[in-house]
Amino acid sequence: MTDSELLQTISDLLDQKLQPIKDELGIVQRDVKHLKKEAIKMQAIDEAILDEVERVHEILDKHKADKTVHTA
């Protein structure tokens, strides 16, 4: 077996061994991309909820400060 044949055989074996890893890496990259999109969506929802809580809190503070509505 010549050196070039040996190198080709080794190269083919490495390709066979590495292909499943490459395939798995592609799946992981796709999953990470999906998770990033989901994280961005969740962050937007969290911000919307916090904005609403802040808005309601301001309304309640104004109501508490208006002593004319608290008659007993």
C-alpha cells in the first residue's frame, strides 16, 4: 500500500467516524437557534407583564394619595 493510499484510507475512516458528529452538531445548532428565539419571545412577554404591573401600581398609588375617595 502506497503512502497516498494509506492516507486516503485514513481520511475515509475519519470521515466515517466524524459524519455522525457533524450530523449531531447540526441538530444541536438548530436546537440552539430555536431556543434563542423562544428566549427572545419570553423576554418580550416578561417585559409586557412588568410594564402592566408598573402601570397598575401607579394607578393604585394615585388612588391611595387621593384622600377624597377614602371616606368612612
